[in-house]
Amino acid sequence: MASTSRKDSDEFRVGRAKRSRAGSLHFSQTSNAKARKTSGKPSSKRYTPQAVVKVAGWATAPSSVKRMLDYIGRTEGKENQELVDLEAEDGVLRRGQLEVDEIYDEWKHDFKRKPQHVKKQPRHAVHLILSASAKLNEDNIGKTLKAARRVAEKHFGEPGYKYALGVHQDGKYPHVHMIVNTVNTDRQAPKLRLGKKQIFEMRQSLATELTREGLDHVATRGNSKVRNPKTKGAKPNSLAKVKKVLTKMDKEQRQFERALTRKNPRINAIQHRQQQAKVLDTLRAQVKDDSSLNKEERLEAFNRLRKFRRGIEKKGVNVKIEIQATVNFYEVQFKKWKKNAEQFKTNYYFQGKKGQKDVASNFDEKSMFLQKKLERFLRKDLKQQNIPVEVKKAIHKQLRPRLNEIKKVREMSLGNRQAFIK
């Protein structure tokens, strides 16, 4: 039975088992090092959410600035949309088309045309969205608005940039839209530049202000999660996981054994054994590292794993039948691939340029997948089996032409596609 190293098993997490037609096990694998993104998502019980600051777009024409202001103020005239109060840097609220136009009239004198010797269009304004991961209600909307107002004053108002902000009450979370004029009131000062550093500083300020208002948020780089010590959840019990997974594996093992008793079994038996051993090693490592288990629970988990492994070993492994079942499995896969190749030749001419590209890409992806599986079986898995050398040579003689044909067709379909189709 194949086994895996401790390092590999630590990176393997037991997922939900899926069964193929032949009854082999397929377990999903996910890396423990990867963490889910938390920006813009509702806060969980165990993690503090991230404060979100996004650049929605830049206005490179005066008309674009006008459209941004109309969008935030809800003055486009769309049905079922109430007008939104726009708050400028002077604290004055403006509502409706005429008052929103006043902001644009004040700003439009700052917008200059692009000089002829400059290739890039000038950026007149930037549209920002500041949001909090909290329930959408009046209380949280008010808190988010207060936090966004202080962030805007700190990063734009005090340095001398004009801005206007408004709250939209649609969507899942409280969020504030903001437009900032990139031209400073001090003509000697440079235009506004927003890079990764400036956005991160704004996120830090927003997280501080939201926490000050009672909505706990953080701002960290990347996709890392920050555990909330106040609501730290209990570590899942690995004994319950062992019971659940072994129940599924026992059912899969019975289906696997029935599949081998058929007249011409067609199942990837080697892959089934490898995955089975990997799951058992992973469960054992998880039980060993689980500090929440007491002595009796840990002993029970180890005994269950040992009993299942010994039960499989007691039944024994018929290497000859399992090798033949695996070879039959790859023969069936090759026939399916050959049928797809014929369909690809037939359908290629009836597609447009975009359709031809999609069809060719899909066919090459399937071909590459089967090629890698066959190469792994012939170069690695077959060598590890305790069978006579003559049997290994016979299997190589049977499957090597299949592998070479797949490689040849892939090269022709990617290189000289017209010759391949003819």
C-alpha cells in the first residue's frame, strides 16, 4: 500500500468524497496555507473583517466627472431611486440636480485639456468606494458615514483636495461613494496620486474610525485573516472527522471490491489505493496534532484508523487484477479521447475564428490531462508495483503507443492545425 510523507500529509485536508462510476475514491485537496479572502465579506464569528477602500474609476474628461456626480447623487432620473445628499469638503449638503450641478460648476475650471505633446489623458477626478462588513441598517450606515467623513477630511480635505461623498443604501453592506478632485486648491501642490501605499493608508484609517464607532475592523496586507480573540471558536474535534470519513471510506471500499469482481473491471485501482493511504495518513497526523482531544478520545481515533487499515490488509491485494483493471481504465479513456479527436476534426471548420479557438483550446486541455495521467502511470506508478518485469514490459508495449499518439496529435493540433484536420 502506498504511503505519503508527513510533510505531504500536513498539506492535505480531507474533503468530501466523490465517487466515480467505477467506484474509485476522489478526495478534494486544499492547502492549509491559503486563507479565504475577507475583504468586503460579512464578518464571521472567529475573524475580524477587513476595511475596504476601492478605486471604482478615474475620470479623464469633464463629462465623466459630471456623470460620476450624477450617479452618486442619484440624479439620473431612474425609477425607484431616491435622491442622495452629497456632502462636500465644506460640510454643506447638496441634493437634487441643480445643487449637484453647483459642485461641478465649482470644479470644472480646474479641468484642463491634454497638451499635444502628452500621450496620456489627464485624470480630473477619482471615484472611491469605502465600505464596512456589517449588517445593512440605519445605525451601521450612520457609523460608516461618520468614519468615511473623517477619513476623507484627513486624506483629502486637510491636504487641500476638494471632494464630495454620499451614502447608497442598496447592496449588501453599508458603503460610501466619494469623488475627489485631483487638482489641489494650492496651485503649486502636485495633483492627487493614489497608489497601493496611499490606498492601504486609507484602509488603515477607515479601520480605525470604524472600530471607534463600534464596528470592529482591521486593515492588513494581502488576503490574511485576523482572528478575533473575543469570539475565538473551538477547534474542530478530529475524532468526529475520523468517524465520518471512515464511514464513507468503508462504503467506497465495498463498491471498489464489487467493481473488481466484474468480468472486465475498468477502474483506476492504483489511484484508489494511493488516495486511500494518503487519507489515512492525513487523519492520523490530524489526530496526533489535535490538542482538544483527551487521552481516551485520541486512543479511540487511533484504534479506529488501525482497525480500518488492518481490515484492508487482511483482505489482501490482488495485484494482477488491479493492474489489469487500471490498464482497462486507460484503454477506455483513450477510446473516449479518440472519439473527441474525430469530433474536433469534424466541427472545427463549422466554427468562426473565436469558436475555432475555443474548440481547439478545449480539445488540447482534455488531451493534456490524459497525457499527464498516462505518463505518471507508466513512469512512476507502474514501477512501484511488485509485479514481474515481463508484465511491466507488456503493459508498456500496450499503452506506450497510446501515449505517443496523444502527443503527436497535440503537436499537430497546436502547430499545423490544417494538416491535422486533413
